[in-house]
Amino acid sequence: SQQGEEDPQALSIQEGENATMNCSYKTSINNLQWYRQNSGRGLVHLILIRSNEREKHSGRLRVTLDTSKKSSSLLITASRAADTASYFCATDAGQGAQKLVFGQGTRLTINP
Amino acid sequence: KAGVTQTPRYLIKTRGQQVTLSCSPISGHRSVSWYQQTPGQGLQFLFEYFSETQRNKGNFPGRFSGRQFSNSRSEMNVSTLELGDSALYLCASSPRERAGSGYTFGSGTRLTVV
């Protein structure tokens, strides 16, 4: 079963614009991670934010986490055509075992 | 540093057959987990192995099984294949040196059951 919802399911923007994707989850977490997937290939780890963090940056990526609302957002600034992919949030409840629970993903298309 | 290697990349099997997929984690990574990705159900956790022990299992029937070897390589097996088993199977490895490490995924094995 999925942990929660991602919003929007699909997003199409012009190159250079910013893209924001949202993720909601249901249970307590140890951390939340964002992954990118190109055309049904493997997942690429983008960024991890721990439950005691509120914001994290990595290059053009900015992730926020609001544990009181059980939600997270991923912002990609100055988008490029190469950013076209599906983006997934995944929660890790910790407690010793490795298990990620994924959202349904956002399909991002960057138009040149 | 080599990434996570999954073999084979593509596989076509007939209903009722069984299949074995292989995953070689990043050198030094002791945790290997498996996920199934389908258009309908999305990404779902199958199981996770650490030091040859299965530590967690997802909600899949007993036809899905796995194991991990002493060199951390892992295999998953699906017996009595059904059409609904057609999916992209992804393997992920992690050093698990501390809680909350990111995962490195392989490129996956795309299984088609006909």
C-alpha cells in the first residue's frame, strides 16, 4: 500500500521555471527521501531530510518537511530539459529495518 | 565505484513458470532490499536482507521469496508466475551504517509474463 499522495500527478512547465511537488504521508517517520526516475529505469536518490529537520538544500533542489502536517515539498529551481522525469517521495519509518514506502509520484515535463 | 547491478535487464516468462532475479549491491553495502513497480500499484516493498537474514517482508504472497549470500549478493525468486507479476523489479542497497541512509537503486529487471 502507498504511504500517501503526491500532488500534482503530472506537471508541465517551461525550461527555466521552478517546479514544486508535494507529498503527504500517513504515519510517523524517521526520514523522508526524494527520488527521480527516468523512463522506467532505476531510481536515483536526490535528497534525504530527517524528521527533526525542516528544510534542506542540494544544488537546485530545496526540500521542506512539516511533520505536524505530515507533508513535504520538493522545489526544483531553474528547471532544465534534463529534469524531465518522475519524482517520488519515500518515507522511512526506521525502527531497524530498511523499508521505504513510496508515493505514487509526480511526472514532470520540462518544455524547451 | 560500481553501482548496484541487476541481472537480467529484461525477461519474458510464461504463466506458471518460475524466475530468479539477481542483485549485486555496492561493495561494502550489507543491506539489500527489493521493490516491485507496476503502473497500477506503484512502488511496493517486497523484502529486505541484511547479513543473509530477512529482516522485513512486504505484503506479497509466498510465491515471492529471496535470499542473500555471504558476499551480500541477493536473489529473488517468483514461483508459479501470474500475469500480474509483470513489473519492473528494483533492487536497492544501503550501507546501513546508521539509520536513515539513502538507498542506491539498480536499473531494474523488467519481467513480462505472457
